[in-house]
Amino acid sequence: MNRLQILAGSCCALLLGATAVHAADERRGFYIDVGLGLGGVSYGDDVDDTLDELKDFGYDHITLSVDLAAGGAVRPNLYLVGSVVGFADRYQDSDDSDQYLQLNTYVFGAGVRYYPLPSQKYLLLGADLGLAKMVLQSSEDAFDDVKSDNGFGFRLMVAYDIDWTLRGPTLQVGAQFMSASIEDEHARAFSLFAKFAFK
């Protein structure tokens, strides 16, 4: 074996080794994220008008979103996840902290997390669909939590992933839209969020 063959063999081995290391670095596996956001919910004119009356009576209003997703990679830039997203729409008496009304809207489902630009790795798109439910909570002793029948809902999201690598811990910031049809009600919710994720 001459020196040229040895050099060619060494170069091939080095190239194959570099390719294997690159492939391992690009591989994604387990995925989990947990997020918190601030936004708003609309339920339709009748319900919205009723809730607006609480503001006229001196109730403060805030809407928080919380969500959790976990799953695994099916491609280097695509995950399948199970997820839950909830919007807590709370009306709190500004003069009496014990008096409140809170309407929670949830979607329990499955979805995808997709990085459409894997060479840049910053843009993240997500979609989920599944069962939806509403729960009404109140400080009034006259009734316990009121739970709706199951309905159908979906959530769409877009986020900026600050981690330039394809794997590891990261922070995601973005926006999401949720829609839920439950019994005769139709809730539409929007929030800006921040998430901690590991991919």
C-alpha cells in the first residue's frame, strides 16, 4: 500500500468520523416545554357583556395562559407531543380579595413542534388539537365549580427559540391562539408567552 492510498484512506476515515459527529450533534430526541403567558379571551357577545359588567362593579381582570407539552422527535426538526394548554380568565373584586370569579378554558390534545428552518434553528411552529373543557370557579358558596361537557379545541403557536443549537435547554418566546367550541359556547384566546424547553 503506497502513501497515496494511506492518505486517501485516512481522509475517508476522517470524513466519515466528522459526518458521524455532525449527525449525532444534529439529532434530537426527547422534548418538553412549560410556559406562562399573558393575554385575553373572548366568549361571544352575551358572555363578554356579562363579564364586562363585573369590571363596572370594580372587579380587576387578568388572563393568564399556562401550557405543557412533552414528546419525542420523529425527524431532526419535527416532534410529536402530547399537550395541555389552559387560559385562566380571572375577575377579582378590587375591594375584597375573597370575592372572585374565574373561567378556565382547557385544551387537552396532541400536536407537533416544527423547526422549518433547521439551518437557522430559531423559528418554531406548533399546532395542537384535542378535547376542550371549561370550568367556572367562584368565591360564592351557592355553587361548586361548574364543569362543562367536553368539546373540541385547537391551538396554534409561533415562537423564537433563543438557543442556536438543535438540542439542549432553551428559552422560547412567542404568541399563541387557542379556539375551543364547548356546548353552545365558543372561546377564542390569545397570549404572548415565555417557555422553558429542553430538546
